[in-house]
Amino acid sequence: MIIIGWTSCAKVEGYYDFENKESIYNGNTIAYFESKPEVFDSLLTVLNRFPELKEKVRSEAVTVFAPTNASFEIALNSFNLVRINQNKSPLYINDLDMVQLDTVINKYLVQGLVTTDSMLYVDGLYMKTLNYDLPMHAQRIKEEASGLVDGGLVRVYYSDTKKSNFVSQWTRSQSQAVNISTTNGIVHILANGHEFGFGEFLNRFNR
């Protein structure tokens, strides 16, 4: 694989933070994730449980707001702490209920190619998930850079709207890298502090 304009990364507290630069990856979206196992092993583990969904991410025009391994660890650690306190056995990705997991993973997969240039509306951009037409929202933000015209990092706030018109009801996460273009899709990488599941992990999987 050849990577043009590769997004460099630096290891921070056990995880990788990406510089926020536009990049082009000479391969499909799944190949991109497979090229960075230290970042996306957990995401791939989920997608491997859904072969048809994985194939869509590999070959169709799909935008992925990608959670990192850290996002899964945050969710699973909190989840299993509750289960231990309830005298239940811990669960891991391959143990999770397939119906619930299908809904949750689709919240990170959006129909079509969505770059930050698509998010320049005053109210951001409303989108539908790849399956189930769940309503999601993305808003581009640009951090100020002293002395530079249009300087500063471009980031995205990505939100699960919870099917509500009230922003106060949404669960929002920030990106750490945006506009990574693969041969079939677009990848925006969510910050390591994002909790996989948009705050619904315990209620969905603690059965």
C-alpha cells in the first residue's frame, strides 16, 4: 500500500493521536483500518462479526466516524466494573449481543462521502446512518491560530441526536483527525476520550 500525504501520529498515554491533516490512503477503508491495528483493532473486531456490513465499508461509498481502541476500552472497563459489582461475568466485544451491537456500530457509519466541506451549514449537517436511517449530526469547527488567516486545526463535533430536535439531548464527540480519503470512502477519527456507544453501552448490553 502507498500512502500519500500520510497523517502522522504520536503515541500518547498508550494510544495514538493523529495530526489533523487531510490525507489520501491508496486502498479501501477496511485496508486503512487494517494498516493501523494499534488504533483500530477493536473496530475491526466488531466489523468482523458483521461480514455484509464490513463488505459495504470495504467497497461502497461510506463515511466512517471511527472510534479508536481507546474508545472501546473506556466503554468496556466501565461496563465490566458494573457487572463485577453485580456478580456478573465480564463481557468483551465478541460476547456482545449482535442485535444491539449492529445498531451501535451503524451509528459510526454514514451514507455517502462526507468531508468537512459538507458541514459548513450554520446548523451543521444532518445525516443518516448506513443502515436503519438513524439520525446523526456533524459540525465543522476551526480552532483559532494566532497570526494566521484561516489558520488552526479543523475538527468535527459528531453527535448522536437520539432522535431529538433538542441539542441538549444529543451525545457529542470531537474528532482528532478528519478527511482521510480512501479509494471508496472518507474516515474521520474520533478522539480517544470518546466512549464507544454514545453513552448507551451499559443499557444496551448489560443483560
